[in-house]
Amino acid sequence: MSFSSSSFSSSSVLCFFLLLFVLPHFSFVSSADANAKLKKCCLTLTSEKDDKDCVARFCDFDAISQANVLNFMSKCKDKGDTVGHMWDCASSRFDHTHCCRGKGVSDKCMEYCSAQDGVPENYVDYVACVDYFDHIRDCFKAHLENKKEEK
């Protein structure tokens, strides 16, 4: 089977171009990634009980990790409802237990994965669970990646 230049119409070339170069990028245009969804939620944190500096600095999946979560807690835990509200944005108040188990998070730290009741109040346990923080964060992020945006 041979193809001559006359066998391709301009509409065929346009369709080929759309399929090859445009459509693969469409999903990025139509739905925000997890970090964009997190930041969108954090934009709603405008009460007097939400510290603007903490929100601006840490409301980003790339800005918070097990390397700096204790720094985040030390700077933001006493700033009103900031930590709880940011937790709600990141976790979607969804139970991530299944994901966390799959990533090997210890049973002691599962309270941070089952986020449907909000942020756990026992900040002392944060130290014991720091080694699992990135896994927990990644479960939150994966859930947001797959969650449809609410209008």
C-alpha cells in the first residue's frame, strides 16, 4: 500500500494534528491538577482564624514534606484554625486509609490517613509519624488528582 501526497486532504492533516498534538493536552486544560485544587481551596481560607503567611507559604504539596512538616507545625499550629483548615483542603476530609496501608504507613499513624473527621489534635504524635508524612501527603494528592472539581 503506497500513499501519495494527493491521498491526504488538508482536513485529514488537521485531524491528525489534533489527535497527535492537541488532544493529549486537553485533560490538563479541563481539570486542575492536585496542587491547583489545593491552592484553590486555600484561597477560601480568609477568616481571621486563618494565618495568611502560613497559608501562602505552606498550602502547596511541593512546599511541605516530611523534611519540613515540623517547621510548618511549629510556625502555624498556634495560629487559629490554620492547620485544621489547610488539612481539610489537602485531605478533602476523605478516608485515605486504604491508600496509606498500600504505602506502608504504620497503624499508629493511620489517624492521619482517616481524615474524614479533620486534623488529629494530638500534635505530639506528629513526631512519631514524620517518617510517613510524604506517603500520607501523596495519598491526599492522588485523591485530589482523581477528584472531580466541584463547581
